[in-house]
Amino acid sequence: MRADDRVTTDQVCLRCLVSGRVQGVAFRASTRAQARRLGVTGYARNLPDGRVEVLACGGAEGVAELRRWLAIGPTHAEVTDVICESITYRAMAGFDTR
């Protein structure tokens, strides 16, 4: 087996719920831009209760960096809480805003 053929084991997925003023402030689009920059796949979607749900899958370092960014968000956001849980890794194509 060549080094390029090895399966990486640092692939993770986090499901995060972001609270605060996170809707109507370009939070999803900014999250998508950050995720793409970090090579993270998944989605960001508005929830009816005013939170944003983010699914982030990819390399552990990139997902951790996106998780740290979620606590700050874009300029006009006011994040009050980020609750994340690890879920089973699943390969996804791209990063969507739903």
C-alpha cells in the first residue's frame, strides 16, 4: 500500500446549534465561506427557534477551527452559545446553506 492509499482516521463530524442573533446577519453564508476555506463539508440551516444548525465534516483540525469560528461568527452576529455533539462521520459533497 502506498502512502497515498492510506485511509485517514482524522475525519470527524460535528453537529452544532448556534444561538444568539444568528439569523438575518449572513451567518449561513459566512459559515459556508469559512467551511470551504478549511476544506470542511456539511451544511448550515436556520431553525424555526432562531438558532442555526451546522453540520461540519472533515479533517479534525479543520472542523475544530470552524467550531471555534462559530463562537464568533460574522461581523453583525451576536453568538451567545454553541452546543456541539460528535456524530458518526459521513462523507458529504460541498457545504450547503439550506
